[in-house]
Amino acid sequence: MLGSLIEVSRDWLGFYKNCADEYGDVVRVLLAHVPVYLVVHPRDIETVLVTNAAKFTKSEDYRALARVLGRGLLTSEGDFWKRQRGLIQPAFHRQSILSYAAVMTRAAGRMLDSWKEKSERNIHEDMMRVTLEIVGRCLYSAEVTDAAERVGHAMEVVTGRFIINASLAMLFRFDIPVRFALREWRAIRELNGIIGGIIRERRSSDQRREDLLDMLLRARDADGNPMSDTQLRDEVMTLFLAGHETTAIALSWACYLIARNPDIEAKLAEELQTVLGGRFPTPEDLPRLRYTEMVLKETMRLYPAVWGIGRRALEDCELGGYRVPAGSNVFILQWRTQRDARFFPDPDRFDPERWRDDPVRSGKIPRFAYFPFGGGPRVCVGASFAMMEATLLLAMIQQKFHLEIVPGHPIEIFASVTLRPKYGIRVIPHCRAAVKDTDRHLH
């Protein structure tokens, strides 16, 4: 009667990976009475996300995100989504993004100045805090560092319940009232208070600021209508939360992988010394930070911050030679496809050299063998912003510090909305100037 519900609830990633390993590119799974189709091959993923994108909508589990994000860009559909995407897109044009670089490096500089030699830290908490400050300053010109602890706690509560809420949304057509989960309700209220305060402060101010919030307040659709207060809240909430957590997670896993691979760390440190020579990076340095970018790409292959995408078929379709009935939920897991040995030999090995001659751009592997930012019409609107931020911050961290993983600290993946380190990643920073090459290789 429960199908595979118990197995899935114990370990989403492991269960679906085992299904794909054993049964192939299209796997039908029953979650109680609800059929789910796991789709693995890039060819079929492209069909869902690009070729026949109009024949699919968001899967039922996205209703769990809507509890927090409302009808923001991530959860909305149809013409409403197209309108909102058109209003938000200009804020992420190249020139707008480049103007944020100085804000990013100043925030990272303040963070690194607070680190003490050989003093243990949870780098995931540090990354969450600094990316929160950056998204607040870049997108809303708001000082949110004082709210970082409140946001972090609220996010822990909300994301901690995501798998439960997603499962309930898959099983039941109606939404379970959030008031039945008191801690989650309080966390959402806390987040609403922070976002609402930013919006209220801006509405009461006559000062014009060239940031995303100003653009949203001034934006008008084809009929000349502005966003309603509810729409504005939903978009601000979506970009405020999604705009910092995903980058923080990518940086956390990158630092972990670099610390575990001294040869890769040595190559990265050499590039940073050659290109930067101890100074802050700028957007002009990005084309020369080639190996830094390769490290990030390989990190996002192994640990994609957004590890899965869900869709629901609006009509009967065929995937991988199998009929998928209308109304079926389709799961696409970057976590599994990006670790497929058909496209990435020795797939569990951390090897930035895979990206020396980008196999996607060169056509050596299919387009959707690697898609950490999604794809098709709904590709992440902030992908360029995130890549620039991650590259600049990783360069600054690794230029100044060698990070030693605290011995015995458990590293475990927590698959919620994002692919978090369940217990954080605890490290001991050592200043580069105080670390000899021979010492670095011993860690």
C-alpha cells in the first residue's frame, strides 16, 4: 500500500540512485498511490525541460516551497510566471551584475579579516552569513548582517521540514495548514518580518537606489500595472533566500573538496598568486581565473546545490521509449545524472581537469549531462550572478587561507531544498603566508 514511500523517506538520494543503477534511464516508482517517473538520460531531460517544456508544469512537491515563497519566480507558472520573469530579468543583465563585484569582495574581505589563525570554524555558517550580506546589499541595498542569525535559524526550521512537506504535497491534493507545524509557522513569520521590514523601509524612502528592489518597485507590465504588495513580497522572498543559500552551499563544498585534495589546492593557489598577487579580484580577472572556475564547475557536478527538478506531465508523453501518462510526476536528479559514468569517467572523483576543454560546450557529452542551474525557459535567472560571486569569494578565501578539515568531524549530506552539509563543515584556517608548501601537502 505504501509502495516505496518508506525507502524514499529514509534516503531520497540513495534510493533514487540505486533505482537508476539497477533499472536504467526511466524508472517508475510508487509513493503510496502516486506514481513518479525518475528520468536519468540527458536526452529525456532535454525533452522535459526544453523540447516539450510547455507540456509540463511544476510537480506537486513544489507546493511545499510555495508555503514559504508564495507565487515567486521559482513556484509560479504560465503567463504570470512569464510576466514576473520579464520584470526581473533586467536586474541580472551583465552590466548590472558586474556592478555588484565590489560589494562581494568587500563583504568577503570583512569575513576573512575576522578569521583567526588555527581557530576552528564552521565554514558553512560563514558562507551562509557572507552570502546573505551580499544578497542584501546587492539586490536590496539593505544591511542584513544583524539579521543573519535570525534568518539562519528560520531557514534551518523551514528546510528541515521540506522533505516532510514535499511528501505530503505529493500524497494529498490539499495543503496541510502551516499552523499545524508551529515551529515552521513561526519561522515563516520571522522571515516575513525581515523581508517586510526591507520593503516598508524602501517604500517610505524618497531616495532612489539602483538595485533590484528599486527595479521591482518601478517595473510595469505591458498594461502599465506595477507589482502588487503580495507579488513584491513573494519575489523578494524568493531572491533573498535562493540568492544566498545556493552560493553558500557551492562554496562550502568547494572548500571541503579542495582541503581533501592537496594537489588541486596547490594548482589553485598557484593560479591565484599568478593572477592576483595578493590583491582583491575584480571582474576583469575572471577570464584569467580559469582553474578557479574549473574547481567550481567540478564542485557543482558532484554537489549541485539544487539537486533535483520536478515536473508534472500535462498530457501523455514518451520518455526513453516508455509511455508516461498525463498527470504523472517526473523527477530529474542532477545528483544522479551528473555522476553518470557514461558521461564522466570515474564519476565520484573530484577532477577539475574535466573542464579544461569544457565537454558540454565542445559537444563531447550531451547538453543535459551537466545542468547545475537547470535549463530551458526556466533556467536560473541568477546563474551569472552566482558564478561571479562564487568565483570571487573562492579566490579570496583560497588566496589567503589553507583550510584543514577538523579530524573526526562528520561530513554528511542533507538533501532538503538544497544539498546542505548536515553537520556543517568544520575547518581550521592557516594563513597562506604562514604555510610552507611542504606543510600544506601534509594536511
